[in-house]
Amino acid sequence: MNRLIPLLFLLFAPALYANSDHDSRITALEYQVSQLTQQVYKLQAQLNNQNQNSNSAQHMYQCRLSVFTKEYRERSTSRGQAIASIIDQCTDSNDDMFFKPESVECSKY
């Protein structure tokens, strides 16, 4: 019986430590995914802006996103740039879980 207790401790101690470590790793990974998503949107906006420099006077995008009672609006010659700006505004005042980039509505004028 005295040998069984240390053996059980050795079996279950790593599992208890691993669970607390998982939470911090998941939090760090979620933060990194959020940062990478924002970088992708900014890069898309830059690429769209470079490709549309010669056509910038032809059209304009008006995009909007409603979160709770607040509405975010942005206008740009680049759709990606307008969406990236709205996402930046929203993440500055809310948590990432309250919006989805797919929810941004854009109109071309």
C-alpha cells in the first residue's frame, strides 16, 4: 500500500500540470491568431491599394459593421483597406469575439 501512493502521484502529477499549461498555451495561440489575422487584412489592403493606384478615381467602397449599438463605417478606394480599417476600429473598442470580418457589408460606388 505504501508503494502505491507514490506510484499514483507519479502517474497523475504530469496530467494535472499539463492541464494548467494548456490554458496558457491556448490563450497565447488565440492572441497570435488574432495578430496574424490583422496583419493579413493590412497586407490585403496594401496589395489592393498598389493594384488600384491607376484606377483609384473610378470607384469607391463604403463599408460598415454594426456591433451592439455602435456602427463602424469606412470609405476607401480599396475594399480591403476599408475592411481592415473597420476591423482595427472594432478591435480597439471591443473584444475580437464580437465581430466577424465576414459580417462587414460593403457597397461599391
